[in-house]
Amino acid sequence: MDVPWDVRVQSSHGVAGGAALLTCSVPSVVRNHVTVSRWFKDGNVLAPLAAEA
């Protein structure tokens, strides 16, 4: 089945200088086949995954 889909970051509130929790919304039709490996903003990696730290 050919189904178009997009991955989206859920918006959340935070405090300047505080930690942020980024969550990724993936459609259920492809969720088992998608792994988040990096977070990017304007082409720059925001932070490594916890497993790499």
C-alpha cells in the first residue's frame, strides 16, 4: 500500500535555560518502521541521543 506520511515534532512548553522534551509523532501505519536517530533545527544537530552520550 502506498500511503504518504510525515513525521512531526509535537510542540510543548518550556522555560528558557531549562531542559526540553522533544516528542515525535509518526503515523501508526509506519510507526514500526521508523526510528528517531537525530533532531535537527535549521540543518544543525540539536543534541546526540542519550545512548550516544
